[in-house]
Amino acid sequence: MYTHIVLFRLKDPADTAKAIGLFESMRGRVPVLRDIEARADDVHSDYSADLCIICRFERSEDVDVYMKDPYHQQILAQTGPLIGSKLKIDYWDRE
């Protein structure tokens, strides 16, 4: 499996649950997306992100397909105004 993780800091951390709901709504709606988790930070340190998404794909090329998927684009449009900053990492899972 290929994993795509994004860490988000939100403009207003009060929007965390809303953002998680939007991200998790992609489950079953984006064909190349094999699994998605969206989770809030429990620690809230100075260098914590507010939330992360963990997406899993069969192939690395599927991330590009995911990025262009119409439903994913809708979610980006809805979450974009909530996001202050983000970081990502993509990698092959070791089996």
C-alpha cells in the first residue's frame, strides 16, 4: 500500500470536527482511495498539528488520480478556507 499523510493547522481549531467530517466523507466516494482516517490531535502542544488525514492507495500513481478526483476537489474547496497551513508525506508501506 502507498500512504499519503497530511498534517493541518487550522485557522480556528474549533473547526476541527467539521474538517474531520468533510475529509472522512471521501470514504467510498473516491474510487482510488482504499482507506482514509482523519484524526484530531490530543496533546495540543506548541508544535502540534490540529488534525491529520491518513490516506491509503494501491499504487503511488493513485495519489495523482485522487488529487484530481471531482469529489476530492469539492472537499478541498470546502476545507480550504479553514486551513492555516499543512505539511504532507507520501511513502510506500513496508511489508
